[in-house]
Amino acid sequence: MHDNAQQHYGRIRHVLILVLVLNWTVAIAKIIYGLISHCVSMTADGFHSLSDGTSNIIGLIGIHFARQPTDRDHPYGHKKYETFFSLGIALLLFFVSLVLIHGGIERLRNPITPKIDTQSFIIMIITIGINFWVMNYERKRGQALHSDILVSDAMHTKADIFTSLSVIIALIVIKLGYPILDPIATIFISIFITYTGYDIVKKSSAVLCDTAVILDVKKIVNIVLGIKGVMACHKIRTRGRPDDIYVDLHVQVNPDMHMDEAHKISYTIEKTIKNSIPEVTDVVVHMEPKERPKCLSV
């Protein structure tokens, strides 16, 4: 089990390192040319891409902790560390957003006409192409590996694509003689970044606060009722991450059933649920005697 977890997080780590290199290549290109051309929206977009790379580093740190095996202090494992560190990505987005808003307001107070040429558009188009590939690759791998870090980071990159598109629109308008839209585009970018951070916080906090993972419990009910000896089941609760679901439920059996037989049924329920829903890693079954119907006196 531990070896499988190591392989799982090893694959996530490989994705993060590849994406880190690409994100920082994109960021350096935007920042350098943005500073040279005095285009604040391009520079802001570059720093957004730089935060993409920083979020990759946060992800790598989170993966380091999440891949640790269960121990005395963490009997349920360390997987939630991955979700916890995805909050770090959201905080980074909020910080970048505040910096960009401040920069946009300052540029509105002290306007500078940016130097826009063909190279500006070429750099933005190439970087958008790279970001689009990174977003799709990371999102697909995140979904396949059930990784909160990769999915959150893909959302971060998606925000980068939209902000880059807004920069291209700003460059066109600036070229037409309206430089005031450069800082306005920067403020718009920061608002979009803030929303992306909020979305990550919303999804991560749902896991950390034990929000139900499986809302429709009928599937679990049908699985359990199909096991011989089970008369009824209720009080089904689920929590955890999409790839690390914990289930507990109450099962009613014949009150005359021997404890050994009840234990066998409990084990069968756990095994069957795990086989039917591979994302389930732990099942707690509370056995109860089924109440006998009361006879009415004549």
C-alpha cells in the first residue's frame, strides 16, 4: 500500500516539476519584455505566471508531506496535507491580486504610454499557447490521479490564460491610442485572480471541513442490502477527499445472530464497498439488532 502511494505521488511530482519549468519560462519572457516596453499589464501578467511557478513549489512541498505513510500521530495518513497546501496556492493568488491592484492604481495616477510592437504580440501569443497546453495536461493528470494540488494548479493556469487574453486586448487598444486601458486591464486581471483563489478555497475547505463526498448514498445502500444477512442500513456518512473517502454506516441484522456471523457480515460489507467504489479507503460498520415487530394484544 505504501509503495503504491509513493508511485502515485511520484507521478504527481513529475507533473509539477515539468509545469514549474514551463511556467517560469513563460513568466520570465513576459516580465522582461513588459519592463522593457513599460507595459504594466504585460508585467502584471508575467508576475501572475511567476506565481504559477511558486504554486508549483508549494505543491511539491505539499506532496512531500502527503506521501508520508500512516504513523502514530496520523493514523488516517497524511493525504489532507495536499489539500491543505492547495490553500497556500489560493493565498498566493490573493497576494498577487493585491499587488497588481496597487500597481494599476499607481499607473492611473502616474500614466506612462507603453511601447507596443510586433514582438509584444508574438510573446503573448506564444506564452498563451504554452499555458493552454500546461492547463490541459495538468487538469487531465490531476483528474486521473485525483490530485487536489494538480487540479488547483490547473485552475491557476486557466486564470493565467484569461488574463493573458485580456492583455492582448489591452495591447491592441493601446496601439489604437488609448494607453489608459493598460492599468485598467491590470485591475481587471487582479479581480479575476481573486475569484480563482476563492474557488480553490471553497473546494479545499469542503474537504478539510468533512463535507459529504458522496451525496447520493443510494449506491451504498444498494451494495449493502445485496449482502446476505443484512436487513437494513441507515445513518450513512462520508467524508475525505475524492480519492480518499471514509464511510461509516449503521447496519441492522437479525437480533439472534451470533457475534461471529455478524463480524463476517461486517467484513463482507467493508470489502464489497471498497471493491465497488475504489476511492473508498476505510469503512466503519456499526452493527445493530433489527427490532422485532411488537405483537398486539387481543
